[in-house]
Amino acid sequence: YSLIPTGYIGHSTSFFDAYPTSDPKRAKQLLQQAGVETPVPVDFAYREGDMYTKETAELRRQLEKDGLFKVSVKAVEWTRYQ
């Protein structure tokens, strides 16, 4: 899990090394211990366009699948998104 692709300077797998699998139950416990109510609201703006709409739908699906997050999405015109 890295924003920097393999083969580029700065790529690292430190997140994957620390968290090789997801654990939604543990995540919910940690959020509750911290006093955070679930689902956690997330506002997500993305650039308008069919490709970005599809990507955003998938990100939303993944974030909401375990009930930890409630994602609100908003398409934004490119000139405003920049």
C-alpha cells in the first residue's frame, strides 16, 4: 500500500508490513475507545468525469462496506478542483 509505485524512489511497503490484512472489528474497537462514533462521516470531492465517478464509487464502496464510514461524494468541475 503505497501512493508511490514500485520501482520509484520513495516507494515503501511500511503500511502493508504493519497491516497486512484488514481488521474491521479491531478498527471499530479502536474508534470506540477513542470516543469516535461510527459510521465516521467522510466528505469526498472528486474531479468530474465518467472515469473519476467510477473510481469514486469503488472507493466509497470499499470505505462503507464494513459500516465504519459514511461517505458523501461531490463531483467538482476541474477548474475548481485544481
